[in-house]
Amino acid sequence: MMRGRLAFAAAAGLWLAAVGFDEARQWVADTVLPPLVLETSVEVLARDGSLLRAYTVADGRWRMAVAPGAVDAAYLSMLVGFEDKRFYRHRGVDPLALARALVQAALNGRVVSGGSTLTMQVARLLEESGTGRVAGKLRQMRVALALERRLTKDEILSLYLHLAPFGGNLEGVRAASLAYFGKEPRRLTPAEAALLVAIPQSPEARRPDRAPERAEAARARVLARAAGDGVLDADQAQAALREAIPLARKDFPALAPHLADRVRRDAPGVGRHVLTLDAALQGRIEGLAVEAVAGQGDRLQVAIVVADHRSGEVLASVGSAAYQADARQGFVDMTQALRSPGSTLKPLIYGLAFDEGLAHPETMIDDRPAVYAGYAPQNFDRIFRGEVRVREALQLSLNLPVVALTDALGPAKLLAALRRTGVEAVVPGGQPGLAVALGGVGVTLEDMVQLYATMARGGVARPLRVTGESEEGQRVMSAVAAWQVGDILSGLAPPPGASANRLAYKTGTSYGHRDAWALGYDGRHVIGVWMGRADGTPVPGAFGGELAAPVLFQAFNRLKPALMAQPPAPPATLLISNAELPQPLQRFRSRGAAFQAAADAPAVAFPPDGAEVELLDGAMLVRVRGGVAPFTWLADGVPLAVALRGRETVLAVGGPGFVTLSVIDAEGRSARALVRVR
């Protein structure tokens, strides 16, 4: 080794003496440089910039993007002082260092210093060349000189910070800092900085997780040099010597692994993804997921989504209790899996019925056996309660009343409302029937959270997002109907042991106990919980109210200490008893009764049902046919014109989007039309 370095130093000196200045300059100019654009690990970051998850580069190495300004200044000072004191003054090769190396080797009979600059080390790392042969050293000199002509000092230093080897598959100071200290290199202790300076000189021999004694000795030499150069004072250096060496590598952050995989897959070639997730909350919700399935057998799985329904931002997304190949199939992202929603679609159906003028929370409705073209739904407990208030029917999650409402609305209208929400429900066979009201459709947990976020936002959809900006979507139901649904759901008793906060929530259990759901919202946030088996097999005895609801309330507890109150009722809300309701709303009439209109019954003559209408100065002409004056016009359940004697008027309906127009005559008879406003 000594002879090789002596030979290199001598050869370098002879070469510099033999060639002229112009020839040397041209020799450097003709240098073919290796690629200077480095592949770095794809990173997925939280909203505050903290690392959620990173991926190795193509050859399995950790190489994390980092700028010199994001590295502790003391580390940079130690690095330059220990490796290359004249880094900012030489042009890639330091003649003084080469001469010193030659003299020291001659005087000591051994190699004391190698004379390589940081730029020469970068040249070697870029080409992955050896360190000992004369030809290799000359190549490093040439590449170093060429690098100094094409790059700034900071750019060369940046290459070193990315390429320096730290043992195993760690490259670069940021990967090493995360692996050995579990933190970013922005703030390092003197001991940590010195260790990161020392390891690259002999990365495998000085790995602290395999050779802590050698690592500690090398760190001590760096600290001594730093103290001698004035980078550290004597007390700092002594304190650093007493700091323990890390004896094992730490795992790289791996929060939100399913979501990270998805955004990386959806945007290939992007190296840095900034998500809306809250890293601390994500960690707490992942911990809750692990607790939720503990002691529940080895196949029960859970998925949880937390969002801010005002902005549409997803704050936490847990696809499974553990991202691993186990009996729970933890690698499957259950926030994206199509599952039956059970009873969790019922609030949407009631909201649509309120808007259509079919019912009010205080309307009486039958909970009795009924048959619809051969379809005979049953309540989950097979008990029929006779006549109940609509409010109670939803809170008790009765099946017969909601099927009757769906029959009056039409299943297609339910699916259309889901599409306006942004939910692409999958219907078996493609033709929706009344069974969709009870979960006969495929949706994802993320879909359902988006649906409940729509109701929480007063009936206006806003797609959930994990990146970028979100635009407000269409109105799905009126603010009045959305508030009425939330008010009903807020009256549900919390599960045993949960806090008594008024959370608007609904549970659901799919056919055969395959899926247990709980979704809820307060004035700011919405959370959805799914539990079941990833392979779709039944979970005997699993109910949404018993299995998923406690997890929902625990998730809110981990989100914040107290719930935010629901908004007050919109001004147009009818907060009255059943006896005070208009006669048609006092008791729900079946589809046959509701649609068998008399010859003189009112009808919306213009615009016709299903029409597309262009507004004129923000207003729409409407006309009623039949009926008895005076007339009341409503748009999405909100009265816009009251006690009109004429059959035509102009309504300021807002828009664009879908609008349900309703007209009620003096005898309480009504008609409606769904139109699209452009």
C-alpha cells in the first residue's frame, strides 16, 4: 500500500513537470465525466415535511436527497477540516497535500496521509473505482479537475453528501443519520457528526452496528482533530467522547405504507411526494389499528381513514393493522377494497327523501312486512315495530322503512346521488334494485368517508385528497336535509365505555357478517372504520355497533381531546312536531299512493323532469300545471317562493349542478322535477 501511494505521488509529480500548462488544461477539458445526476430514494412526506416513507434506489441502496444547507454546520466543518482543509481553495487536486503525503511517507516509512481531496473522493465514488492503483489515482485527479471546472464547490460537496459510503447499503449522510440516529442530519451532536465523518474512510470496518470499538476509535480521532482546529472546544470534545456509539441500525420511517405505495404508483418518476397526512396522527391511528385486532384472532383486519371534511384533506390513512404478508393479508390496502356497506348508506337515502318532500324526521312511517316484486326485506333482528317516526327508523337502522323510501325515490336516484358525491359504486349485475338500500353494492372505505364528509359539509361534495388542491363538487342534498340527517345521527347513544360527546355516526354490518362499519363526523372531521377479513369470509358474530363503533370513538379521541359542535340548523329547517307538519308529511305514503295523482294534481310543467337548463342572470323560469293556488316553490327543499297566485315565477336557484324543484299547492299536494343547471 505504501509503495503504491509513493509511486502515485512520484508519478503525479513527474507528469505535472513533464507536460505543459496548455496540454494539461486540454487534457482536463477532454475528460469524459460519469453521470452527475444521481438517483435518490423516492420520498413520501407528511404535511409538515417530515418523512413518512422512503424507497431504496434501483440497486437496493438507501441514498436520500439532501442539500448542504440541510446538514449540521458542525458536521460540514469537521468533514472539511478532517478530509480536505483547503477544499474551498484548491481546484480539485491539492499539490500541498500530495507533497505532504510524499514527505510523511518517506520520513515515517509508512503512509500517514493519502493526499486525496474531497473532490477526488467524489470522482472515485462516481466511478466506483479503487483507491490504491496509480492509474486509478491519476483518473481520479483528472475527473476531480474536470469536476471543479464544471461544478461549484457546493455542488461537489453535495455529491459527496449523497455518495459517501456508510456501510452496508447506506450511501450519503442523510441515510446514515436516519439509520444510525433515527433523525435528520440538520442537527447533530458533536459525537454524531464526528462518527459520520469517520465511517466513510473505512465504511465496513467502522460500521458501529458491527464494529463499535473501531467506530469509537475513529470517532475519537475526528474529535481530536476538530478540537485542534478549533471546531470544538476541549469540553465539547470530552463530552462527545463519552456519548454512546449506536449499536444497531434503526428502521427507516414506514408510516402510511399503503398510501405511499399508491401515490408512488400513480405518479411514477416523481421523487418527492408531499401528502396532506399528519405524521403524528398517522402514527397514533396506526397504533390504534394494531390494538383493534389484538386478541381477535389472526385473520381479523381493520382499516381507518381520517379526514378534514371542510378541506377534503386526508389526515390519516391506515390500510391494515400491519403492512406484512400474514394471515390478515396486511399488504392489501383495505381502504381501497370493494366491500358491502351494510346499513351505512341509509343516511343518504333519508337525506334524499327529505329533499324530495317524501318525509321529515318527525314523519310517521310503517315498519311492517312488505313485498316488492318478489323482494321481501327483513329487519336485522326480524322484529317489526309498526308505525315509528322517521328519526327513530334511522337511529334503529330499520330496514323496512328505508326500503320503502328507496322504492319511492327509485334506486337509480340513489346511485346518481352517490356519483355526484364522487362514489363510483359497483352494482352486481349492473342493474340496481332495492337491495342497494341495505348494502347490495360495492364501495370502498375511502368512498364512504367521502360520502359522510359530504353530509357533514351541508350536502356539498368535496373529493377527498392526499395531494394538491381540491375543488368543491356538486350539491348532493340540501343544507336542511344534511343537517336533519346529522341531527338524527347525533342522537345515537355512544358504544359502552365511549365518551358521551354528540358524534353524528352510523354503523353497518354487511350480509353474512363479512363487513363491520362505523362512520362518524363532528363539526370539523370525519372518520371511517372498516373491520372484517381481507379475503371476504364471514366473521361470526361481528356487528358494526360492537366491533367498529368503539374503534371509531377511540380514533376521535386520538385525533383531538373534544369534539367540535355540529353547525346550527339552517334557517329554513322545520323544527316542529308531527302534528304541526303539513298534512302530506305527517305520514309517509307508499310509492303507489304518492304517485297516483289526481287529474287536477299539480305538476311541474317547466322545466320538465330530467331537463338541462341554462340560467339567465342566475335565475330560472318555472311553471306549474294543475293544482290549486296559492303555490309554494322549493329548490332542494328550501322555500324560494311562498303563497304565489300565479302559475309562473322566476327562482334564483344558484347552481350549477343538479337541483330538485318542488311545488306544493293549497291542498298540500306536491310535484317535483330534477333538473341540471348549467
